[in-house]
Amino acid sequence: MSDFADFRTKARAAFPDLNVSVMLYDKETATVSGLIYYRLKAAGMKIGAAGLTAEATSPAEAITSMIRLVAQARRATRAAAEAAMHARS
């Protein structure tokens, strides 16, 4: 299985309830040429209206970073929903 296919499979398994876009691209910077980056974009109502993006030089780092971002977004979304419910009562 290719690196990209493996990355896509693991990323989608990690976030089954979100819309996940998986990308792989070659990035040139001032110091490094030809560095491969793995990028994840996630969106869904369970993490609020804003989409999230994580990128790293390894698939595992990208997935770990996205897990952190999703957890933070879910906590914020839940807190906002609870605050709205308390404001109505």
C-alpha cells in the first residue's frame, strides 16, 4: 500500500464522523527543497462551523495534530451549546 493510501485510510478511520480531506504535497521553503507535507482538513457540525487544518512532515504527526485540534473544537462547541442552553433557561 502506498504512503498516501495508508495515510488516507488511517485519517478517515480516526475521524469517522467528520468530512476529512487528505492531501500530500511537495513544499519548497527558503531552507529546504522537496519536503513532503501531509495535510488534513476536517469539517463537520460536531466541531462547529469552522473547518480545521493540520499539516506535518509525517502522517502520524498530521493525524496527532488533528486529533488535538478536533478535541479542542469539540470542547468549545459543547461549552457554547451548554452556555446557550443555560441562557435560555
